[in-house]
Amino acid sequence: MKAIAVFPKEKRVALIDHPEPKIESPTQIKLKILDVGICGTDREICEFKYGAPPPGCDYLILGHESLGEIIELGSAVSDFKIGDLVVTMVRRPCGHKDCMACQAGRQDFCYTGDFKERGINGLHGFMAEYVVDDQKYMLRVPANLRDIGVLTEPLTIAEKAVREIYCIQKRLPWGNVDSKSTHLAGKYRALIIGAGPVGLLAALVCFICGFDVTVYSLELETTSRAKIATALGANYVSAKLNDITELGKHISGNLDVIFDGSGASKLSFEMFPLLGYNGVFVWTGIPGRKESIDINAGTIMRDIVLKNQSIVGSVNAGYEDFKGAIKNLNELSDKLNLMPAALIKRYPVEQYSELLLQPPAPDTFKSVICFSESK
């Protein structure tokens, strides 16, 4: 079968012929892969910054944002049927018996760092014609979300981050969130840094949760990404026209959340003075290995203490985050008619090189490699 793989030792990315996987246990499911999204992680792996092949293999099949169609079921699978559309989770447990997170099925909080991730670390990914995995790592996607189902995995990043914000803010006497509630008391204000897919999907989740949302990014207000932010219910502010001081003028009241989806470390630290009392700063972007930056550490530490602020890093996602993402994709589907352009641009497998080895087009929300069409 066709697959797109990176060869770390050879510093090479290639379209290869890989053996077609087969079901080997009763709880496994075989998928025909339909769509695989491309993100910054894939491009950095193709720049050989990280990424590890499975043991005994000299290449790693890429891809962790997937949508597939079930074509074969193991004998013990009962919750899925042939023809179902599914997304597959990325991270697998470390296997250490003393890792409470992985033993509890929450490998996104792994204590050891010995987890594996499909398409990233130690396991082949989804940029292949067929994939086999266990049913416990798969979630059904409604047929009406076929066109945008591949956005599930990047949306889980925001889902997990917002869930963590809720957990942190439970500490506030007036922020009591019980199991039946989906909103914190009062109107929360959130600032999203970056108008890439992660940032814009975070804007969607925050808006659905009732936040007053502002997106701050380099693109001008006339670009498609800025218009998408507006269509998602956010206020958009261009960094080219407004520096950080001027950005503060666009946000009235206490800024409760700053969500960084850019990975721009200098900008992120410069944003700290904007974070309000009892605020939460969420980091999801991972900066590259660049030169050191100067920060006013004393001022940041003082504000964190005197303003009861919290900093949280959020990576990967759990089962409930995938469920939440699929649910919120319905909201995104309803907003598609307000979008200035298609959210997803699909390309044939043969165009893998230009998609993986070149920077993304500035007006593209999400580039997707298509392996096949649904039956």
C-alpha cells in the first residue's frame, strides 16, 4: 500500500510501498484512510527535528490527524460497524505499572515520557492507505461531518485546554462548576494568540463555552483567517496594525484566559502583563530551538503571585476531549456558510512533497492529503 514516510538517518521523505496491515486481535479494526491533516509537527519531523521510527524500522510513516472508514472488524468488536467513519487517537500508554496516568487510560498525562504516538514517536502514523488499531482508540464521527471530520484531532487540543481551565477555576468561590454545568459563572474573556488551525479552533471552543473571545495574529483583517475568526464569533485584532499596548484597548474588563497557539515564546511572555486577576495562561504551542530571549522575570513572578494567576501547559488529548471535539464539530458545521472560503484544501498523495517540505500557504486553514474517497 502507499504510505508517506520519513527516513531520519537518510534525511529523506518519500512516498513508499508499505505492507498492508492485518487484523491480529479480536478487538482490532481495519480502516481505509480517507483524510490526513498536515500540521507544524509533521513539517518539523520532515525537518528532522524529532520523530522516531518504530523499533527495528528505519522509517516512520507520518500523520496523526486522521479520518478513516471501517472496512473490517475483529471478532470481538461490537460498538462499530462496516462503513462507519472514525477518528483514531494518537498517544499510546507507556506500559509502566507505576504510571497512574497510563494505567488509568489517560496517557495524555503520562508520568514517564515513555509513551508512543502514532506518526510521531515509535509508531507508524496514518499517512497510509490502510490502518489497523484497537477499537478503544477509535471514536465514531457522524456521516454529516465527513467533510470536516479530519479537524477532530487539532480541535481536541483546545478541548483539553478549556477543560483544564475549568478545573483550575473551580478554586474560585464563584467559579463553582458542578458535573451538570458547562459554563463558569459570569462572562469570561479569552485572548487567543495565533490564527492558525489550533488558535482558530480554540476560538470556536471558547465561544461555544460562552467566552468573550479575541484573536490576535499577524494577518490583516482582510485575510481569510481573520474573516474565519470573525465568523466563529471572535473579535479579530491584527498584530501588524496593533502592538501589544494597543491590543489592550480592544479588551475591556479583566482578561481571564490567554491561550497561546502560536509557539512564539517572545510574544507569549510579552503578553503576560495583559493577563488579569485570577487568570489562566495556557501554552499549547511548542517553540523551536531558537536563541534565548530576555524577559522581565521579576514582574511576571510578582503578577502571578499578587494576581493569583496560573500557568498550564496542555499537550495531546484524552478520550473525552475527542468526544467533545466531535460534538463541537457540529457547531463548526453550522457556521460553514459564514466562512469566506473552504476550511480544508485537499490534495492527492502525490503532492506530499510540496505540502510537507514547504511552509503552508498563508491563506490556507488546513491542508489535507486524501488517500481515497468514501464509498
